Amino acid sequence: ASADGVLTSAQVAAKVESSVVAITTEQMTTSNYWFGNYVTSGAGSGVIISEDGYILTCAHVIDGASKITVELNSGETYNATVVGSYTDGDIAVIKIEAQGLNPAVIADSDAILQGEACHAVGNPEGRFSGSISDGIVSALNRTITVQVETSGNSRGNTLYDMFYGGTYVRNIQLNVIQMTAAVSPGNSGGALFNGR
């Protein structure tokens, strides 16, 4: 590390590689009377927050999943259960039965500085687990509006959904950090680190 304790990109990657996991999901979907049920899959990322298997991710990564699988950086895989999920904040905690994991060091978001270097670590495209990209913090305290879907909700948006299942779509507002580090589908739930 430099004299002021800030890590280089390579040092950040080495320190956090075992703290970020790949998440894959399976969900039973009802299409309609003719085609019946089928399984869809999804991918995302997560961050280990305790050595006994608690993992932080995004709510939309695990929403509606009938099966959640976590792959550690070592290649070991575990089935996960949902501990809690808060859709309006797009945050969730899942749990795997493992011990001795390497939790990430959680930062104080109030201490982040605009222009500071940052590193995004995740599972882009659901195929490249442990990938890291870098950039800068472009802005703090941005408010964005996004649409979220609640799977399997019988209320649905249409009469069709009420009879055959479907999703309920609504808007939520999130307070976010804007950054230039490259992310792709599959990075959701991954980590954003600075040099500290």
C-alpha cells in the first residue's frame, strides 16, 4: 500500500477475490394453459459479510427463485436460503452452510469522496465470476427510479395475470453512487470497493 494506506488495483483484487461470490438461480415460471410450467435461470453476485455464510446481494437477483446456488472463488458451490429481502431498497441477505469464509470489509458510505478511484467486482454475464473493473466515483447521492417486478404475484398487472400468474411491476426510488467502473448483467449484488 502507499504511504497513506491506499491499495493499488492489484492489491484490492487480491484482498477481495475470496469475498465476492457468484449466484445462480432457478425459478419455476407459469406461462399459460398450453405450455404449462418451465424453469428459468438467472445470475448475479453477492458479497460475504460474515465468516459463517451470510451473503449480501440485491433483492432482484433472488426474487422468486425456487433454488439459489452460491459459488465461492475456490469453485465450491452451496445451496443458499433467503434470510431476508427488502425489494424497495433492492437488498437481500442469503445464507449458506459454510464456515471460515472471508468477509468483505464494509465501508462507511458517508466517507466516500467524489472523484475517488473505485473497483467493481462481480460475475458479469453470469459467466465471468470474480471479474474486476475500475473507474472513479462520478457523483454521490443520486436518486434514480427503477421498475421492479414481484414474481408469482397473483395481483399482476392484467386480468390474464390474475388467472395464469405473472408479475406485478412498480416503480421504486433508490439512492445510489454514480461511477464509471464497467458493469454488466450478472454484476448485480456484487461489490464496489475503494482503495481502503
